[in-house]
Amino acid sequence: VDSYDVVVVGSGPCGATYARTILEWVPAARVLLVESGPVVSRPPGRHVRTIADPKERLAAQLASQGPHSQPADWDALLAQVSAPPRGLAAAYAARPGTWLLGADAVQPGEDGMVVAALSSNVGGMGAHWSGACPPPGPGERITDLPAAELDQALAAARSLLRVTQTAFASAPLGAQVRSILAGHYDEAREPARRVQPMPLALEIGRNGERYWTGPHAILEPLLDGRAPGFELRPETTARQILTSGERATGLVLHDRRADRLYQVGARAVVVAADPLRSPQLLWASGIRPEALGHYLNDQPQVCGTVRLPKRLAPAGGGRHQVRDGSVDNLSGVSWVPYDRVRFPFHGQIMQMDASPVPVDSSFETWPGSIVELSMFAVKEIRYEDCLTFDESTADYFGLPSIKIHYNLTSSDRALISDLVAEVERMTEFLGESVTGAPEVYPTGSSIHYQGTVRLGPADDGLSVCSPHSRVWGTRNVYVGGNGVIPTPTACNPTLTSVALSVLGARELVRGLT
Ligand SMILES: Cc1cc2nc3c(=O)[nH]c(=O)nc-3n(C[C@H](O)[C@H](O)[C@H](O)COP(=O)(O)OP(=O)(O)OC[C@H]3O[C@@H](n4cnc5c(N)ncnc54)[C@H](O)[C@@H]3O)c2cc1C
């Protein structure tokens, strides 16, 4: 049996962060990173939207879609590349590079998490994401860690993800939109929590090309033999963690290409397999802290699309930033931070040159004139919102199938109504709606699932792992991903999850040396 110091399960931003941090601290360590899905981009883990050729990009997105990676109608999908569905229609469909757990997971009579989504590829969702990396604010922040330690880890995460607020510094009408929003939302806010450009994991090349960062940027120093002890093994599913008492001793892996099960030894195991599948693997391995799979939450999402007033159009119309055939039609992103008391929402405000929905030919747009309001709220966190696993039916990857038990509470519904009213208000002071009334997206739309392997201060049944992500009842099993976040949040969670992975990795290496 081949043996490793650490086996990391899942190659998204969090698994990549564990591998990178462990090897930074212990360069001689043998680290195996296993990933159920295939390599879909080069170098491995690179963001799929950096693939210029639409056909190649579509192939990479499809290859990430697990059971839906072999579409029946390639041509119909290719036709959609230049005009992808938007708004509510898109919210009910799987986003490119993701697949939906589907109706089988939803329990009859419950709200369910109807569009619970997953990605299965090297880089995970981090090869498909939008890269918004706002830091959590008061109320969202984890308080089970010393504030200075969390801040330092968030800074490390920003550096790993190459987060910047200047990617769209010259975006047309960006400053004007922020100034209008600031007039309505900045009063009594601390400077760090005022309206500002969205921190983004994004680099703009000299030719204006966009490069979303993520798993590849994190893994870069380990690839191509630069870290001799590192191995990335795609198309390999972890089926079970082997244990002896409180220690993990190895894993059962499934080579998906050869359809072969085999074992590897491990001195420590990291499970960073997303908030739905990390608890699945722990459960399948008999590692079942009482809170495992519970406290599941997803941020309710409400969206609207606005056209700015004509008086903001530059003389001559300005030069359109978004060229035909562009990978997306984004020309700038701003942020209205969460404020527990006055604005219990998170605003991701995206500007575009063109309307995302079909409109008649007389509909005039100019650079930055279309503003998409993508707004998130916190969900009430409850034990009964949970995942269960059914050993009698295996899923596509051979693990117990996942069932979701999930309901919105009356206070969730009240907050969603408030958010609808807020989007109406925002629409009014920015311009005119393009899409009519704000759209309440189906549960699961945010793709920010949290809580299922949550951290907590003590092994008291209310959490799955310690503040440094070690699973309770084990000495050497760590978890990573949004599932670790225990707090109600409205902001995009990946920056926080990567920060927690840095802290988990640092504690893990102390046990190795
Ligand atoms: C379209 C889109 C836009 C997004 N935009 C943002 C955004 O702007 N900001 C933000 O913060 N977040 C965003 N997200 C979410 C973000 O991508 C995730 O938070 C992030 O990728 C989570 O990282 P992770 O490493 O925990 O998990 P993932 O990236 O989900 O990776 C987990 C990996 O584990 C693998 N895996 C699962 N089970 C096993 C197993 N048993 N064995 C081996 N491998 C396994 C999976 O195949 C997967 O590749 C977006 C997501 C999508 C899809």
C-alpha cells in the first residue's frame, strides 16, 4: 500500500489551499490530492472562462458536470454559448460547469434546496466561479477564533486568491453607480463597510484579457514537478476514510478510469469535497459527529436588472468594453456590504454594456449602462435543515446518495420580502427596471451552502470540527470548504473558507513534524 503524509480530498480552492500551505511549511511532505472529476483546463485548475475558444470552453464546462457530462444535444448547447439563459430561467437550470443534485434529493412537502449544485472537475467550482471575495462583516464573522488570527488568515487568503479591488478601476459609470449607492447606504458606516469596488479574484492582462484566479493560482508552485512530494490524481474518488480508533490510517480510493478500488495509507486526511459531499464521505466512513450534515444553510437570493438614466450616458455613447464573443458581458462589479442592523443583505452589483435579457431593437444601451443587482440575505440557521445519506442507493460516484431536508422559516420569508422591497428601492434610485419586478431565486441558487461540517469552540454536539477544522473525535482528520462556516452570512463565502483552510493546514502540519 502506497503511503502519504497527507491525502487531500477535493481540488477546489480549499483543497488546493491545504495542499499548498502544508507543502510550504513541510516541503519534504508527500501530499496526494485526489479529485473525482477530470482535468478540464490547462494548467490544471485554471478557470474555464479563460479558455478563449467557445467550443473548447463548453467541452470543459460539460466535463465538469458529473452525471451530466455527456449531453444529448451538443449543438443546442453550443448555440447557447453566445446567448446563455439569464435571470429566473437560468436560476432553475444548472449553471455552466455545475450539475444539480436534482429532484431525488428534495423531500416531498418541503421547500427543499431545489437547485443544489455541484461541480466535479480539477479546480471544483473554483474553475467556474465569479471570484467575488468580500470579507465578512460584524455578524457574519466567525467569533470562535481570535479576531487577529482570523484577520491574518483572511489576508493570507486574499494573497492566495490574488484578490484585487482595481480590476475594473476604469469601468465606465462604475464610480457614478457607487456614488449613487453610497448616497443611500453609507451613512453611519465605518469606512471599511461602505460602498466600494468588489474585491475580486481576478487579474486583467495587458491586453485587457481577464484571468479569474482560484485553484490553479493556488496550486501553481506545486505543479510541473516543482514540489516533488506533490501529486494531483484526477478521476479518483475517495470512497472511504479508513480509521483505527481516533486516527485515520488511509483511504479507499476508486480509480474511475480503470474502475478499480485500492487503498492508500495516510498520516492525516483532509476532506475538502464541498458542503454536500464532505459530510457524505465522513458519514460513509463512520465518522459521524452529532452535528454532521446539520445546520445546512444557503443564502436567499433576489435579483433585478436596471438601466441607468440617459443623462449618465457619455457624449458619443462611449466605447463598448464588451466585445462580441466575449466570455461574459461584465464591465464592472461593486459591493454594498452587509450591515447587521441597517442593511442585513449583501449586494453584488454588476455593470454591463448590453442587456442580459432580450429586448427590442430600439432598446438603447451604452457602456456600463445595465446594472444587475444580485442581492443575498442570511438564512436562519437550524439543526433540522440537514443532509441525510441513503446507503441503499449509491450516487454517480458510488457514495451513499444525498437527501436534503430544508425549509424556509417565517422569518426567512419576511427577510426575503424585505429584500424584494430593497431591490425595488435600489432600482428606483438607480434608473428603470429592465426585467420588471425583482426575481426571488429558487433555494440553492446562491451556491453558497454552509454549516454542514461547521466549526465550534467545543465538542458539545453543536459542531463537527474545532476552530482549526479538525473533526471532533479524530486526531488527524480535517475539513475544508464553505461547510465549515458556522455563522449566518450574506457575503460570498470562499475567501473565508480559504482562510479557514490556511488555519487548518497550519495546525495539521504541527501534527506531522
Ligand atoms: C458560477 C459560480 C459562481 C460563483 N461565484 C462565487 C463568487 O463570486 N464568490 C464566492 O465566494 N463563491 C462563488 N462561488 C462558489 C465557489 O466557487 C465555492 O465557494 C468554492 O469553489 C468552494 O471551494 P471548495 O474547495 O470548498 O469546493 P469546490 O470548489 O466545490 O470543490 C470540491 C471538489 O471536491 C471534489 N470531490 C467531492 N467529493 C469527492 C470525493 N469523494 N473524492 C474526490 N473528490 C471529491 C469535487 O469533484 C469538487 O471538484 C461560485 C460558484 C459557481 C458555480
